[in-house]
Amino acid sequence: MPESSAGRKASRQQSKRWPGITGRRFAFYSVAFVCVAVVAVRALLADIFYIPSGSMEPLLEEDDRVLVSKIDYLFGDIKQGDVVVFDGRGSFASLGEGGLRQTLGDTAHFFGVGVSETTYVKRVIGTGGDTVACCDSAGRLSVNGNAIAEPYVFPMDAASETEFEVVVPDGKLWLMGDHRSESFDSRGLLGAPGGGLVSQERVIGRATHVLWPFDRFTAIPRPADSLPLAGSTPNAQQRNYR
């Protein structure tokens, strides 16, 4: 059946409006745009990280996926009690670690099928200027001479089996896992160069939500000001977190 003059006119107008854009090219450009947008979001705003161990139990379990905000600290300070993901090279991991193996690990992480071997997740216990010590006569951790309540610590775990006292320099962090008996953290590097302290510049972002598995989806609480003091009432402790 011959094409009508109206059909030919519409076809010519469409060709002028979208010169050279075929269905396949449109699909390709759409996919490319989505990919660029995803990369931009993950690089600048937020990312998803895999939890490879139980060092942050009971809050985070092995094989969890957590959402990490990369913009929280652009507009605010790192706080005591924050759960942060950080690059451990130069502190928890050797600066020499990297190369092809690290590149492959980072690539696998991007596609959600692996984990970076130099990325860690821990809780901030001390920030610049704080004195962190353990343990007092009641077996509690103290910050600046005040015993703190730690409801997040794994049940039956001591605050720390290792005794220590450290003054955190400006720009550094003292980090510990919630599952204290299973966590490799700042305590394990007390005698090493840097003393287990992590530069704030190495922090990738704050863990804000458990995303996977779905039945464990939850927001990760953050202290409003600082870690609650031991002996605080339950309501006071709840107000300290948001």
C-alpha cells in the first residue's frame, strides 16, 4: 500500500528533528547516560559496601550490604559513635598494598561481587583532642575521663581485653569494632607506626543504612552529640542518638 503524503511528511519532519538517531542509538545513549549517572553517584554521593566479617556484630553481620553516604562530612564533622567506612592503607593496611590485586578488588566491589581488601568499617570512639582509655575499675571504656555507655557492643564482650590509653591528635580517629573480641582495630596497632590512628582524610563516608538482606533493612543510628555517658538513663541515651 503506497505511503500517504501525510505519512511521508511526518517521516521527513521526524528525520529533521532527530537526525541520525535510530532506535538502537537511542537505546545505547540511554544506557550510557544511566551508567555515567550511576558512576557519578557512587563516586560523589553514596556507595554500597559489602561487610566481609563479623567485627561489627551485632549491628552489621557478615555478608550485609550497607549504604555509605559520602556527603555527610562535607557539611558536618565526624562524631564519636559514627560508623564509618575508610581506606585502611597507611594504618590498618600497608601503603604498599594495591597494584593489580587491589584494582581487581575495587572493580569487583563496583559490580557488587567482591570486596576491597583495604577498606574497613569501624565505629569512631575518639576524634582529635580526645583521650581514650580502657579500662576503668568497672571494665568500661572512657573518653576524656568519662566512662561511656556502649549498648552496641557484642553481648558478653568486654569493652576491651587490651588495656590502653591514647591521646588522639587533631585530624586523626581512634576506631573500634563492636564485636570487640573479634575485631582487628586501632587496639591491634598500638605498637606500630601511627599507633592505630586513622587520618580523617581516609574516611570514605558514614554507614547510614543496612540495605541487604531485606529482612534486616534498618537505619544505622548516629549520636546527636557524643557517645552517651555510663549511668545515663535509657531515655537520655535514646535522645543522644538520632
